[in-house]
Amino acid sequence: MLNKTLFPTEPYTNVIEAVVPADSALPLVAPSPKASWHLSSPWPIFLGAVFLVSVPVLFQASLVRWQPELSLALTAAWLGLALWLCQREHTRLWGDLLVGFTWTWFAGSIYWGWMRWEPLWHLPIEAIALPLAVICLMRRQAVVGSWFYLGSLFGTVVTDLYFYLCDVIPAWRQVMSASPDELHPIFQGALARVSTPWGFALGMALVGILIFVGYMPLHLQRHYTWAFGGAVLSTLLVDGLFLIAAIAA
């Protein structure tokens, strides 16, 4: 059931051709189980997804504060590299994955570069490429990248939901405009809110959701399911790193 619904394997044809042309550089899913799409272990794609969610965000977090225009311009470089990799049989899976990463980088550059002071805009901006991901999935193009993007977006939704339910959004706004010397009391106040029984119980529940949603697709030996699972599970790593940073501040 999971393989036929959440991760469709048959192409859809009711999408406007002009949106994603049939001759697009984005790779199509090979229809045969014997095709190269299914041959190798999905572990490299899983680890690649974890890396792309957890490591570049540390670099981008600093870049967007000082050079948001450069961060946004790098989107074109990432996309160019992704399409170049997609043109080659031996690297097209990595190019496909990088397409999804390009969407997350683009959204992150816009929000964290110019709109980070308003948390209400976070999810709408992070979801800016959602229509494109859906279209690509319907066309069976950039499937690995699309599911990677959806996994990353799902993790963002869960994290933001926790912030809203624990009422730490005011601290978010304060952190974005505070000087380094002012961060400590803000972080301490936010930690006090999440250290309550409600904050702990909610955190455990959402961690359980992330583990379940991230782990279940790994039962399917497909690169795109492992890209999705890796992106979801790596949310725990990223959130854990930021929690440690808040405690140490």
C-alpha cells in the first residue's frame, strides 16, 4: 500500500507540457526494475540527503546574514551543477538529489536573508518550491530530488509546529534582532519554556513522528524513498545541534 500511494511508480500525463517539458534535463525514472535507477544500494543517497540537510545549513546560516545576495546567486550555481550531473548516466542520481537541494537552498536564501525576523513567513517561503516538486513527481522527473525536498519540508513543518505549540516564537523574533551579548537571556527564556512537562512531552511526541515518518520509507529499496527518509531523520540532527548551541550560549 505504501509503495502504491505515498511513492507512486507509474507516470502521470495530465500535466501541462510547458511547465516541465518532456525533453527537460531532469532525469526520468527508469520503468524497469533492472534499470540503473534501482541497481546500487540506496545508502549513499541516504547519507547524501543527511549531509545536504545538516551541513550546508551551517554554512548558509552565516552567509545569509552578511551576503544574502551571494547566497541567492549560488542557487543558480547549484542548479547548473545539478543539471550537469543529470546529463551523465553515472551521476544523474546525484544530480537529481541536488535539484531538490537547490530548492531548499533557494528558499533558505530568501527567508533567512531578508525575512528571518518574521517566523510566520518561514513555512510559506520554505514551501515556495512545493508546486514544482509536485509537478515533477507527477511527471516522474527529479523524483529523488522532489522527495528529498518534501522530506526536508516535512521536518521544517514539525520543528516550526513545536516552536508554535511551546510558545517560543517571541524568542525567535528577539534572537533575529539581538546582538551576540543579548542572546544568552533570550535562549535561557526559550529553554525554560521547552523544559516544562508539556514541552518535554510534545518534544518526545514529535521526535517519535519524525522517526516513524523517516524510518518507514527505508523499508522500500528505492533511492527516492531513502532520500525522503534521510531528509526527515536528519531534522533530528539539525534540531539537536541548534539545541546544543542554545544551551551553550
